[in-house]
Amino acid sequence: MAPLWAFPVDEKTLDYFQGTGRKKREIEAFEAYFRAQELFGVPKAGDIDYSRVVTLDLGQVTPSLAGPKRPQDRIEIGDVAGKFDALFTASVAANGFNQPADKLGLRYRVGCGEGEQASDAPPPKAGADRSVVEMVSNRPTLETAHDAATTTAVCALPDSDDKVLRIGNGDVLIAAITSCTNTSNPSVLLAAGLLAKKAVQAGLKVQPHIKTSLAPGSRVVTEYLAETGLLPYLEKLGFALAGYGCTTCIGNAGDLTPELNDAITRNNLVCAAVLSGNRNFEARIHPNLKANFLASPPLVVAYAIAGTVRKDLMTEPVGQGKGGKDVYLGDIWPSSEEIQALLKYAMNGKVFRANYEKVKTEPGKLWEKIKGVTGATYTWPPSTYIAEPPFFQDFALQLGADSASSSGAGGQKYAQSNAVHGARIMALFGDSITTDHISPAGSIKESSPAGQRPGIS
């Protein structure tokens, strides 16, 4: 039997319950129970005889990420860049990407056709044909300009015609503070806000082609981020409120631009997403992003600024700030004292009670408009979200010739088949393939077998 690791219930636990809006009588009953069981408080040395005592040196605890394909693959932050490079050429069986080593450092122009294009093409001249390419609603746009000399589309950052957008392996294209997993933890959300504030003040930015979003699990989060004055700094880096609940971690980040998708698929790039979710299986976050890393909210902001997972954030600068000065992660990482000083804004029982009371008193109008299906079996109405599988067509509940009836609890009759004939497995998958890989919430490529089914779009 595996050991059970748990922290004891003590006064800090009661403070948390009070700060998150629990009623006084609920807290009193909770405390009385654990005191009666003699389980309240942290036992002192000699109070309890343990079979094994484990000592943890908190000074040795290091920030970590998980990925790039499975949530159980922990990587210390200083090893992320090296791990990505190693997995780039490793076999798929070894959890790698099976790519040739000479492709690792190549970069490709976005919107410039096949392969790597020459980097010395002249910048587009004033008055050249331009069309705006929509990127992300809360981020700046990119412009494409057609250079008559090359007849290929050159993507340039606004007001910087001499800069051409290129992407390469390891580039971060989605950075999301999302999922109820840790967006209900005020300390890490405040840490993300504080890091964003320090980054903005240092002159750091997030490149406009990186899709950024903030989707916490509770409205309480945006209230205390606004109350502490941190929300505007997150927004300045692109982490504007996108909604509440599951977004990026369930594949609902929305698509990348056609130009980015084209550059990835044409050149078979291994680009990345960094998110504060709890699922990162390949293609779950986005069909074209093969490397997905789980990180705490402040690290999501840091990697968005860095723009790549191939940079060692423990030794290399996160980016260049005012005056081209190198800014390191240690320069913008908030201290425990800074986070603690703001926790009083997050741990406000009245705010918690007021917000959660709205769930009962103010049901959303959008929810009320949703029409459900009733009956013993699903009727498969027309939907762009889920379609009837072929093996369910003309399906009916009926007794087979070799079936008998048996009575269950309460005397109900159930059909019971005595034999199964001609049964075969539907699919045989390799290791680490889970239902998360085929979640219906994800995007289905039109070129896939499921996408080519009649009636699916």
C-alpha cells in the first residue's frame, strides 16, 4: 500500500475556510470534529511514534514544469531547454519527436511558402500592397506585405518593416493561465500578477503572434487581481480575461492564424504551448502544437515573454527590457513577502459568498437557451460538436435470441445475453494513449478520417 502524505488540520486551515466564505457554524463543526479525533494541530516530536520520518529541505525545492506530452513527466526548470533538445531527435517510443538534428535550430518565415526562405529580402516599400491578418482579439495584429522582388508574403511587425516574423522549433505560440487546477490558488495568481507588473516596469513585452489568455476558475480571481492593481499589468502582456472555466487545457484556446498553421505543417515544426492546466497530451491543446508544457501561472507569463522553451530561464535572460538591458527571471520573480502582503485581498469571505450566491440567484441567460434531449436514448440531433458514430446507426434496444431476463433490485427486468459472437477489438493503442487524446472537446482536422465523414465540418 502506498504511503499517504497529508498536512495536518490546524489554525491555518481554519483561516483558509474563513477567508473563502465558509459559514461560522461550519468552521466550528469542522474544528470540533478534528479535535475530538485528536487530529487537530501539528504534532510535536515525541507526540506520535511514526514508522518512518521524512525530512524535506525546502531550500532544495525547485520550480518545475511537466511535459512535453504527459502530465507525469516532471522537468526542473533549468532542464527544460536541454530536455526539449534531447526529445527533438528521440524516437516516438522514447516519448520524443523523431526529427532530424539539423532541423532543430532552423527558423522559417511565416507566410512565405515552402521551407526556409532567404533572410536578406529587402523590406517592403511604402505603399506596397498590405492586408491585415487577424491574430488574437486581445493582442496587436501583424501585417503581411507582398514584396514584388520575391513574390512571397513577408510578415512584418507593425512599424518594423525591417523585422520579419520567423518561427522555429520550441517557439511558444500559446501561453495560457487556465484551468481550475491552480487558478483557485490565490498565491500563484498573485505571483503571476506581480511578475507581470515587474516585467512591464522593466520594459519586457510578449510578441504579438503568441496567443495569450487568462481564464481562471472563479470570478473571485479577477476581483482580487483588479483590487490589487495587478490585472492591468497582466492585460498589458496579453493575459486579458477570456472567460471562466476550461479553455486551453481542454483544447478550446481557439485556432492559430492560417499563416502560422501553414508554417508549422509545411515544415513539420515542433512548436510549444505553456499553460497552467493539468492535461498536455499531444494535440490536445492544439492539433498543430506537439510540445505542451504544464507550468505555474507565473512561469506561464515568463515563458510567454521568453517566447521559447529552448531558453534556460535559470541562466539566460528572459528578454531585453528598457535600453536593451538583459532582464533575468530572478529580477522579476516576486518574493514570498510580496505575495503574502496581498493575500488579504484574495482571502475575503464576503467576496466569495457574494460571487457564489450569484450561481443560484442569477442563472446565466446563455445556459437557459440551451435545449436538451430527453428520453431513454440520445436522439443525435444535428451538431457541430458531436456526431453519431456509424455503429450507432439503426441501433435499437432489443432482446437477442439467446437472451434471458433476470431480476435486479426492486424486481426490475434486465436483458441478459448468454453469448457474444464475432466480437473484435475496435482499436489497439500504444502506451500512454488515453481518452484525453480523443476528447470530443478538441478540434478535429478536416483531413482526418473523422473530419472526412459526410456531414461533419
